[in-house]
Amino acid sequence: MEEKRTRKGRAPRATKLLEVDAWIDSTLYEARFKLSEAWENITIFFRRFRVYGAKRAAVELLSESLTLATVGAVVMLALAIPAFEETSANWRAQDDYAVTFLDRYGNEIGQRGVIQRDSVPVDEMPDHVVKAVLATEDRRFFEHFGIDYLGLVRAMTENVRANTIVQGGSTVTQQLAKNLFLTSERTVERKVNEAFLALWLEANLSKKEILQLYLDRVYLGGGTFGISAAADFYFDKHVQDLTLAEAAMIAGLFKAPARYAPHINLPAARARANEVLTNLVQSGLMTEGQVLPARLNPASAVDRGERDSPDYFLDWAFEEVKEIVPDGATHSLVARTTLDPDLQQAVAESLEYHLRQHGKDYDVTEGAAVVMETDGAVRAIVGGRDYGQSQFNRATQALRQSGSSFKPYVYAAAMEAGFEPGSVISDAPISWGGWAPQNYTRRYAGRVDLATALIHSYNTVPVRLAHSHLGLEPIEKLVAAMGVESELNGHKTMVLGTSGMTVMDQATGYGVFANGGYAGTRHGILQLTTHSGKVVYDFARDAPAPRRVLSEKAVSAMNSILVQVPERGTGRRAALAGVRSAGKTGTTQSYRDAWYVGYTGNYVAAVWLGNDDYRPSRRMTGGSLPAMVWQRFMTYAHQNTELRPIPGIENPLPAPDATTVATASEAEGQINGLARPPRSMPTATSNVLKGMAKHFRRAPPLKPTAGPETLSAL
């Protein structure tokens, strides 16, 4: 009986399970059927829009373009996010300080800060002044929203037609974004940031406000910022009183103020002004009859002489002023700087001379240099070839890989750790976490002493020192202690110079070798005073005391090695006749950057050459053009100067058998090409050297060569 009841109990449960299973099956079937039916209906609906042949290709192309555009917009937005952090600051306010700068001799060399003259509202400017600027810089300013796509297409068309760059596509808003928030460095990231910030400015400011800020802050040559200061400097007038001819000449400066500055090159300035007048007619803002009087009677600028303001130095010095000025001090100051105007001119001349002579051969277009005395006083800064064309300071802002010029920092850490120049180490293949650097020649010297390894710039030796003996952390700490502010990447490849460094930092770091192991001495301001003469800052009184970062033994060891680099190593083209010097060459992968950093008992100087777009040069090494630039201006710097010995090197004069490579043509150029002797130096030495130069044998012209320079083989 129990068995029968059990069977009867199971039967209903089994039936229910079968019912559930049947319901699931039928539901899934019906759902699938309905989904298939719905999909069929959707497919039939979209078949109406199906295209074939050429139309389908166009649709596919448009679809892919939209996809790529969306991805590109997301990527560009990600790149631009850091730039928007700048907008949170008080960017509307101009710098509070009004600083007049003097050179080391007390002569005025320029101004920075709120010295741009009082702002004149756009509404109070003559109509032809505003029209001249807009016709040349941004004809569709009041029509676009920060980026002028039609203007960009027009500029590209004109450039292709002329087979060169004759028009730019940047709007006034984009240029203002660059001036307010960015640098002039030519990189894709900067252009992306510039575009987004231009849109941000258009969304937050009126067109009149954008134009006002642009006219007040643009650099117009001669050390002037803003159209009001330019009117005063070039024509001794208020901007309200400018004639059409004068307004056209100022509007022509926006493109390249150094090239078209009327007080330097009046014919070029007038030719450029005539182009501005043509732009006024072509844009429909004026008629030919209205501009004809200005064509027939071109403007003439006030005679200011060939004033060549050391703008790169002033930009850097102004930042130093803002850092060191005491709280509560007046904002109208006079700064006595460390600048030596004669040496500044000699450095700029040497850089330009060699780039003109050999730049095309090496396919290199830019350079930078810093010169300071061994006590840290910065005497010259050249941040590029043309400040009017680019205010980006390659000497203090550009982070470029240092190549083999970084190796002395590694060797200095080794000397601090107990190594000596005669310590023997193996120059042989090495692998470090899958990285296997090689020497440039692909050959190895076997067991060598550290002095030989550094003089000939072997790659494996500093790598072996860091890997097996030092580690990376002590090297990083020492570099920072030596005053280098550029952040190292912390990667093992940094021992061969893959970290970006500025020219200023290179000169600062090597200055420790020249200064007997002491750091913290770099400075560009000697004294800050009010206009009434009250001293508010004095370097000798207020600056922190120098600090020792290298022992005397380590300094002597490093200097004993580095003095041999220009005598028998990779830097022979930097050897100075009659002056003992030390230094190191540097060349980065693919020849993108070339360095020579060196010093004597009197001066420290760093030279970098390369291209702004990181394009490789044509096999230019640090021992070629950079060493020649360094040798030329350092020869000038040591004329009629009491020679001081390099710390740890008793003899300030090179050994009698030291190898030099100066030819007659180079020697004559070093003397004849330089501007003038230093103020404290008579011209007798110049005359003697000119006579000596005639007896040198002339050598064949220099050709690009890899030379003995050892690259950082990564």
C-alpha cells in the first residue's frame, strides 16, 4: 500500500516538471521565432537604404572617417586635459612686477613685466590699426569660433602653390592661447593643446576681449610686448596717433619681428608693410585708393640704433626675480644681472656662424648655449637663433636627451663610491634586463681603466658601473644634488643619457666640477633695488651658501679625466689654444641631439644643436659642430683674461703635445667674426692673434662625419 501511495505522489511531481520543461521549450522557440521575425523585418527595412557601387564606397569611406574622427577626438582630448589646468590660475592678470634689467656693468639691457605700456582699449584704437592686424593675421576673426578651417585650407593651398610656407593657419585666438598658456615648442601635443585652449577662450571671452589681450601681449621686437609699446618704441607715438603706413609696418611685425624690425632692417620692414597693405585690399577691408598714399609714403622708424636685446636671458632672469624677490617688496624694481653683453653677442655669433656654414651639411637648424663663470654667475644665454621667430627658450625649457654627456655624472658617483681613474673594469658585452647596449664601433676594449673608458666614451663601462656596483638611485641623487633640475626618467638606460635635460642644467651640473665640488651657486641676479636705490636683495648677502656635493678627491679624479677629452678624446675640436679645458661630447640615438659641455678654470659652457621637430641630423656628433661652436666663443671669452687652473689640475695651460684641430680659416674666423673685445680687454691680443692666424695652414672644408663619438646604442 505504501508503495502505491509513493508512486501516486511521484506522478504529479513528474507531470509538473514535464509541464515546466515544455513551457520553457515553447517559450524559447516562440522567442527565437519572434526575434528571427523581428530581425527579418529590420533587415527588410534597412535594405531600403542599401547602396551599391560607387555610392557604397563613399558610404563606407564616410563611416570609417567618422569612426577615426571620433577616436582621434578622444585621443586629442586626452592629450589636451593637462593644458586646461593652466586655465585655473589667474591668467588674466599680467605679471605684477615691472623690472628694468641692467647688465653686469650697469647698462640697461631691457625690461620685463608690466612695462608693456598702459593698455589702450580696442575701441580707442584707430580703425586702420585693427584692420591692418586682422587683414594680415586673421581675416575671418569675427566669423570663426577659435579655429578657422576655411583659413587653414586657404593657407595650405597657398603653401602648396608656393612650394614653401607663405601663410600660417593659426588664428588670433590660437596665437593668444599659445602666448597665455603654452610655449612656442613645435610639437604635436602643443598644437593639440593650442586648438582646445582656443575653443576654451572663445567660449569664455568675447571677441573684443580676445583681440584686446592679443594686442596687449604679443611680442613685436626690440624687447617690446604689445602694440602700444611697439608704437612708442618704433615711432615715438601713442597707438592712437599711428598713420596707416605706420600701422601697416607694425602689423607686419607679427609674423617675424626680428626679421622685419624697422630700426634694424628698414627696407625689409617697408616691403613687409606693403604686403600688409595688399592684404587690406584683398580682404575687402580697404580699397586700393585708400592704401595708395601709404604705399607712396612708407613709414620711417625712430633711430634706436641696432639694439639687440638679450631676450632669452631676460625671460629667464625675470623668472628668477619672481622667485627671489622678498615678500612685501615694491613691484617696480631694477635688477642688476650677471649678463656680459659682449660675451652674449659672441655666443650668439658663434652659434649663427656655424649653423650658416655647416647647418645644411648636417641638416640641423637650431641650437642653444649657456655660459657661466665657475662661481655660478650666468654670463650668456642663447635660447635659439631668432627670438622674434620663436620665444621658446631652448636653453632653459627644452628637454633634450643628453647622450654621452651624461656619463660624467655616472663616473662622478663611482669616484664618490671609492673608484679611481686607474680602476680597471671590463669593456665587454653586457645584458641588463633584456637591454644589451653596444659600443658605437661594435668592438670592445676588454679590461680598461675608467679614465680611458670615459675619454673614449665606451658605452658598456658606465652601464656595468651602474648595474654591478652603484645602482641607479645614488646616481639620481648625485645629479639632483649637483643642481640639475630636469627630472631623470629613472630607467636603466638613463646612464647613457636617455633622460631629457636642459642646456642650463648641463652647464649647472658640470659647474660643480669646475667649482671644486660645490653646488648651489647658479644665479643671474646680482642685486635688486627700488628706483630710489634701496637694496631689497643682494646675492652676496641673501643667497644660500654653496654646498659641497663632491669630495675634493672625486673632483680631482673627474677633472684629471675630463681634461683629456679635448686633448686626445672625442672633443678635440673643442681644444683651446693656450688654455687648458675639460669637457665631454654627447650624441643621442639617430643623431637627434648633439652636445658639447665643457669648462676651464674661468668659465663653464654647454652647447646643444638639433632640430625642434626632433628630426635626425645628418650624422652630427657632439665632437663636430657643437664642439666648434664652443671652441669659437670660448676662445673669445679667454682673450686677455688671467687664466685660473681647473681644480685639481695644477697647470692651466695645455700640454705642449696636446692635439688641437684649429685651422687657419677657423682661427681667423674666431677673431675677425666676433663683435668686439670685452670691455676690460684691449685690442692688442686680437691684433696679435690675427697675425698668427695668417700663418696657419688652411684645411679642406669640414664634412659631416660620425667621428669617434660613441652613441648611446639602445
